[in-house]
Amino acid sequence: MSTITVSLVQTTLHWEKKAANRQHFEEKIATLAGKTQVVFLPEMFTTGFSMNPSQLAEKMEGESVQWLRNMAVQYRLILTGSLIIEENGKYFNRLIWMLPTGKFGYYDKRHLFAFAGEDKRYTAGDKRLITGVNGWRFNLQVCYDLRFPVWARQQVSNGEPEYDVLVYVANWPERRRQAWITLLQARAIENQCYVIGVNRIGEDGKGIYHSGDSMAVDPLGEILFAQKDQEALHTLTLNKERLTAARQSLPFLKDGDKFGLFTG
């Protein structure tokens, strides 16, 4: 499929109020029915970026994952965002990629934000999630992962890049917005892919302000969409021909360093 339509949901979050956030997003998702194929929500969309997992974590069989399934099935779209999950006595900042069939994949945030104590309360993931839909491949990551380019680095096999769209769902504070904007563009340019960054807005429960700056960037680093300081429910269509043209006219990926990702 030569195009895919995606939607970015930039909004405030109710601090540590899971039911209120689910209701808040349900109202927004309902307006997208029939208009989009993939909907991106921010990091920890049910709680905000909380360091209180012992009180807020849910099981994979819990209400919020079931809510994601219900929304995806009801509105016939892919729905993704991260939330706090408990599994085998460990807590994860887990991104869920929920399909309209009710099946899903997930990715556990690899790089935990030690500055806020995330590394003391959550367990890091060790596997990337690269998943396909309608001929498009998505590499799904979370917030602080953006600062670590090796984790996102495009691997090329038989001349083919492994993904087309790199996604970051985030709670990235306004005080570091210049890094957010610059790195989103850098990841697009160096990996010759589209990049989607979805951030929240507003002040969280710790008094930290978020300006949003959710963005869509093309493979040459051109900003296709950006919004600061206000709610945005933005839908755009990504074009495979634009992606292929960038890769063919500037075939940088074939000259990249050969290496593998070792984890654990």
C-alpha cells in the first residue's frame, strides 16, 4: 500500500487518574472513526509520567489493555501508547500496539530516565518492536529512547531498510523542547524514514510543564506537522513514494557502518 493515514493525539493528562484519562481519550478517538488507520497516544497515557507504579500498575488482563482492545475493535483502527504494567513482580513502561482484531504487540521502554528515578522503579526492556501493517513497517519506541540513536539505527538487509516509520510516544518537558525537536529531525535524516513524535501538553502532578511539540517529520528532515502548547488531534497521510524517492536519490544507508544490536 503506497499510503497510510495516521493520527497524533496531543492533549493534557489527568494526573494518576486512569478512568478519567480513558474517558478523555475515548471521546477523542471516537471522532477519528473512519478517518485514520493508526492512532498514537502519549507515553503513560492513563496516568502521566508517574514514579508510583506500585499503586498504579495494571496487569495485561487489566482494564486499560482491555480498553485499548475495545477501542481498536470498535473503531477499526490500530491504537498505540504506553502505560504502567506489572508482570512477575516487575513494573514496565510498556507500549501496546493494539490491532483492530484485538491482537497486539508490545514494547518495554529500553532507556529508563534515571534523572527522574525511572530506573529505580521500572525494568528496562531488551527487545525492539518493529511491526508491519499494509506494507508499512513501524519501529515503536518511548520518550527517552530518542536520545540513543543506536537503538533506533536502521538495519539494512539485502539492500532493504527494516522499517519505514519511527515512532516516539512521550512525556517530554518543555524545558528540553529544543532537544526533542532536533533529535526527532535527526532520527528521520539518519535513518531515512518518517518520524512521528507524540507528546502531552500541560502541567503534570509534579509541576512540570509540557509544551507538546508533537511532530511528523519526513525522511529528509522536513517538518510536516508540529504543534506547540495547545491540544491537537492531527491526521496526516504518509506516502511511500516520497520515502522511496528520498532513499533512491540519496542512498546513504548502504554506506552505513555494519553492526548488530546486542541486548540483555
